[in-house]
Amino acid sequence: MEAYKTVCPVCGYIRFWVGYKTGIGKTPEQLAQMEKDHTTCKRCGFTKAKTELDSETEIGEVFAEQTKCIVDLIGEVLGEKK
């Protein structure tokens, strides 16, 4: 899972939400829903809203820290030096 921020350029609505990180193992229906979640404004229905990783809220920071820990651990396992 990943924390996202979606901004609608039409009505200005900002939505913070949590969704799947990748489409690996998802059904075609789940993939279609993921695409809709990333591009559709929940307020006005505009279908070209912009989504990025959430770096503003506490939950976004928690997800970012988890990802950093995983990347660091993989680096250690693979023997990479910092």
C-alpha cells in the first residue's frame, strides 16, 4: 500500500488516500479501479486529476519511512555499502 495525494486542476479539490502500490497480482477489474482512483476527482468527476505520493500528511510520512527501511534492508542483504 502507498499514501497518495490527488489534486483536481478543475475544481481544486485535494484528496489524501491510501491505495495499492503496484498492480502486480490484481485482476483487470482491480487495475481499472486503480486507474480510476489515480485519475478521477471525487468531487467534480474530472478524469485527468493528478496523483502523486503523499509527502504532506503523517500517514504519507509513515509510508515513506517504511519504504526507506525496506530499501535500506535490501541494500544490506545485497551487501551494498552506504
